[in-house]
Amino acid sequence: MGLLCLSLIFTSGATKKSVANYQVIPLPNEIIAHKSQCFTLDKSVKIVYPAGNEKMLKNADFLSQYIKDQCGIETYTTTDSKTKKAIVLRLDLKEAAPEAYRIVVNAQQIIVSAASENGIFYGIQTLRKSIPTEKSTTVEFPAATLNDAPRFPYRGMHLDVVRHFFSVDEVKTYIDILALHNVNTFHWHLTDDQGWRIEIKKYPLLTEIGSKRAETVIGRNTGVYDGIPYGGFYTQDECREIVAYAADRYINIIPEIDMPGHMLGALEAYPELGCTGGPYKVWRIWGISEDVLCVGNDKTLKFIEDVLTELIDVFPSKYIHIGGDECPKTSWKKCPKCQARITSLGLVTDEHHTAEERLQSYFMAYAEKLLNDKGRKIIGWDEILEGGIAPNATVMSWRSMEGGIEAAKLHHDVIMTPNSHLYFDHYQSIDTELEPYAIGGYSSVRKVYEWDPLPASLTNEEQKHILGAQANVWTEYIATLKHVQYMVLPRLAALCEVQWSKPEQKNYSNFVKRIPNLIGIYKLNNYNYARHLFDVSADFSSNSNDGTVDVKLLTLDKAPIHFTLDGSEPTPSSAVYSDILKIKQNAELRAVVFRGQEASRILKDEILFSKSTLKPIKTLQPLNEKYMFNGITTLVDGLHGNKNYKTGRWIAVYGNDMNALIDLEKSTTIQEVAISVCVDKGAWVFDARSLSIETSIDGVTYNRVAMENYPPMKKDDANGVIAHKLSFSPVEARYVKVMIGSEQLLPDWHSGKGSKGFLFVDEITIN
Ligand SMILES: [Zn+2]
């Protein structure tokens, strides 16, 4: 497309022509190129909107501003529909979905049509993203028709303003970023243990006392504090201002008051709302507090009614989020008031739920009824399924997709926010040492991009309950807006195609090629973004036919990738990558991209061959589904993991041992088997307890050749990668059974004592 226009690009003197490119993010559903003249945008072009429509005036103003910011061309808005050379915004797509739009580009006009102002806004976003971010006197738009509509009606992003507070202007900047990515819902997490951040007029101490904490822990609950008082809250007027700002950008704000747990902000201010009466302190640390609202207390119920009444006066959202997550029941078990409530309601413990879980359900249903009576609906985190879900609740599935699947089967609406993929407070790179400190986890841009919100295990009918997806940004370790931007961009670009595009259109390498122009807009707006896509990434695949590990190197543009395989630092004179590297012996891969004077971060990886590498392997006991990644062949792929067990290099078992059978394909002399195990004790990820090797010539009769037991881990043992190796007298074998015992009983010093531990292994090497 666009040949007619390409011929026109040149720079001469003060004139600069550039060309629009409709390959934007999210990619429009349909782009039909026409063989006619392009439309030339210059300062003579007017933006036409329907007279008397305030929203369309705002849309026209947005477009005019975007054009000016991105290429410096001034355009004026008008309601004069006879204007010849114009970008015309029209509400004439009557049959379409409200957020759908069509753009028709011909030599005289660009016509943006939709059924509603929302659709026009997304058409404008597409136009804007198609314009290069460089000062130009004209921009040529190739003649074309674009048809587009979102896949999901709910396209969310969340921000926690409790653990760290963000000013009104910062929240507005965040909303601008969401609008750029066609997000239509902002989930605003306003209250938690570390502070209460919204003015409630009937309870002034919530903000006077509850918004402030004395100081903040440094790092991950280290016991060391910064000594700096911390606080901040939004007045109701400020919230209304933000609601209006978001509404202009077709973003609905769902406020969250997290209840009945995560309430220390309120409890210090009004200790009578807790089971013990306090005193309580706004938390200085992270985690889950056992101090929660006393549901046995009528004052608590009144408090919730009052808070929600003021809240819905500020927020017009149909949905109100009432939390429901991470609410320990310990204080309720000891509290006479809570126990009296349990008795009076006749709540009983049975094989499904405890009486206290039912008490939480009673409380959530109480809050739901208050809101339903006022025409609103509730959303809660997936814990609201425990104890029986409130009748009309929408479930936000965060611990995994399982809660969402269960809820959809119960005919409840669901928003998918699984922490495995959509927690943008998680690391986005495997090289965690090079990253700002994060809560943990691992979600690369690619992992976000390739995730799908619709579980295959649901029927079509059940899938209709999945309203969409949302990424969450918890800010324990994110203190500034610049850092928020770094965590969100460009993962949000990947998410926005998950939320908007048709699955059959998604293609990661195509996405990567389309992202530079969007990054141009990030730069223009001074957004801080992660640059990993500018680095080299490597795709490894086991090619057992050729006996090679095939390596594909990738970066987002056409800049040459230089690499070495001997561990030496690549320079501009090192080999240039052109096609898949077929590795058949030990290699230390290094790869880098030079763009002018600027070198990317160097990719470093190692491929290690042993007698078991790329050999057929099968598992003799089930892998843990959550951490099975590419499955059992991971153990013989020649690739090793680092101390982050979530990168896909490690696979796990839980509750059983990791037993595997490797076929060396011919009788082979062997004398050594080595494994490495990843340990992260806080996450219940423990060392192996035993390693045992059996070999066979015929695959029928096995002999044990080596066996070792390992002691249980002690509290002070280090986390990280632990190697185990068994050497034995040389034997001839074709089949090797490797049996790795997992921890079946977490020790008494551990918070999960008595439970089983995860076992993560990355590789089995046989020599
Ligand atoms: Zn109580």
C-alpha cells in the first residue's frame, strides 16, 4: 500500500513530507488499500464535527492537538460540513457496535465514522498513531478503508495509589497513557492497609489519620524502615475532576474500597470497627494483615453503607469494586461479636466452607445489596467465590484463571487479571539484577502478548461471561510515576492487542515491527518505557532431528545483530546474524545491536550439551500445570535457568516427585548424572530431598546405580540455584530413570509448615 505516496517523500529546505502508516497498535481489524490518490494533511485541512455535539467537539480538539504535537501541523476545527479538504468526524455508522469505527481515506477527505462518540475516539487514536512523530509540513495518508472494533467490551488497567501515592496530575498522565492504548476502564485501588486515600466527609479521620503512615519498610519486609512519614489522599472534588478527565477519554473509573480485609487505614482512624478495638496502626510493611473489619459489629455495617453512599455519589461507574481478597479469618474466630453474628445468621461449617468464610460471603452480599439497590453492580477479587459468591457479582480472577473459570461456569461475569501474566509489578526481564527492584514474578512483553483471556475449557456460552482482561500495577516497590511508566510500557502495548485485536490477527514478530512508531509517541510525551525490545531476544528450540539447538535472534527493527558463540564480547566487526543458528556443541552466545553510537544490552546465554541433550524424555509423574511451560523436554534442552523460577527454563512438580525416563537412543557409557534445582523458600520452592538413578539396556530391567538423600532445608540456607551430582562406576545403558524427590513436609520454622513444597528443576545432564 501507499506506493503513490512513498514517491513523494523528500526533504527540501523548510518542507518535510512524511507518510502515515496504518500498521498501528492495536492493529485495525481490516485495512483495505485503494489505488487512488492519497490525502494530504497540511495546515489548510480542517477537522469537521457535527454542530451542537459537545463530545464531538472534544474529539475534534483531541485530534487537532495530537496532530500538532506529533508533526507540528496546526489544524482548526469547524462545524461547516461543506469544508472541502477535511478530516470529517461523523456519527453515521448506525448499525455498528458502540466502540467500532470506520475510516475512509480519499484524496479530498478522511472520514471517520462511528455509531457513538466512543467509536470516533478510537478512530482518532488510530489516525493519530498512524502519523509519524516528526516535524512535517505535510503528511500523506494512503487511500484506504479501515474497519475496526474491539474484541472485548472490558479493557482495563489498574493502579494502586495506596502503597505509593500519585498526584492528580500523575493520575491524569496515567489516564492519557491508557487512552493511547484504547483502554476503556481504569480500576483505581484507593484504600488498603498502608493508607486510606479518598475523602469521606462523614468520616474525616479516614484521611486525617488513615491516609498517613509513620514510615515505610525498605525492601521486602526487611525490618529496616526509612523513617519518613508518608501520606496523601484525593478530595472528592479531585476525584470528580479525574472522573471527568477520564470520561472525556472514554475511560470509566471503577473505584475500589478493599473490604473486609486490607482495612488498617480505616482501622487506625476508627478502631471500634475492628474485632479487638485496637489500637491499630496504618501499616509500614507489605503483606496481609490479620486485623480486618469486625463484621459482627453493626457500626461496621453502617460504616460500609455510608462510605459506599458517598463513593457512588463521586463515581458514576456501573461497577464498584469491593475487594474481598486476602482476608484472614483469625480475628473473627476469636471475636465474640463475629461469632454472635455467625450464630444469629445460622452460618455453619461444612465440607465446602467454614462458618467464617460464610461470614465474609454474608458481608460481601450485604455490600452488594446496598449497591444493587442504588443501581450499581459489584466486582470482587476471586476470593469472593469462597463461602459462596454474592448473587450478581462480577469476579476479577487474579490468583490464576481458575477462579474466573469457576465463576463463568456459575454464570457470573468475569474479568481476567491472572498474576501469572498480567501483574505489571512483576519483572519483565530474566536479567533481574539489571532491573529496578520488583516484587518478583516474570512477565515479558511477549508473555503478555501471547496470552489469551478465553480459557479453552469453557463452552462458547460460558466464554461470553469473560468480559475482558486487565493488568494490575501494585506499587509496593514502585514509588514514582516514571517507574510506573517503566513497568507499564510497552507491556500495555502487548495487552492492548490482547484486549482489542482478533486472536487470528495476533502475531508477535509483526507486533514487534509495528511498535517503533508507538514508542515515538512515548518519547514525544516523555513517558519512561522499558527498552528490552530494542535488545536482542533469542528463541531457542530443540531440533532433535538435526541434533541441534536452533536459535533465532530477534530485535524490533532491521538493525544488524552481531553475535559470538565463544563468550567473547561482540563488536561491530563480529558476525552478523542472518539465519537460524544451529548449535550442536557447547556455546556461549553473546548478541548485541548497534544503532549508531548506541549499543543495546548484550544478550548472554549458554547452551550446554551432554549425553542426554535433545534425547527423548518422558515424565513418569505429573508436572505442576502452572509451571510446566514447554513440558518435560525442558529438562534436556541444553538451557539452564537463573534464580528466577518463573522464566520458563524451570519446570515444577508439587505434591509428587519429578521422575523422568530418558532414552539415550543407543547403548552409551555413562558415569555421572547432574541436576540443578531452584530454591525460593518464601515461595515454598524447596530443594530436592533425594536423587536416584536407575539404568537399563532393554527398557525392561532397571538397576539402581546411584542414590543420595539430601537434608531438609534450614531457615538460613540460601535461596538460588543448587546443583546436585551423582557419580558412579561407568555403566552401559540406553535408558536412564532419574528420580528426584520433592519436599513433602515444609519444616516447622516455615510459614507453610506441614505443607508440601514445590520442586523446580531446569536440566538433567548425563555424562
Ligand atoms: Zn469481630
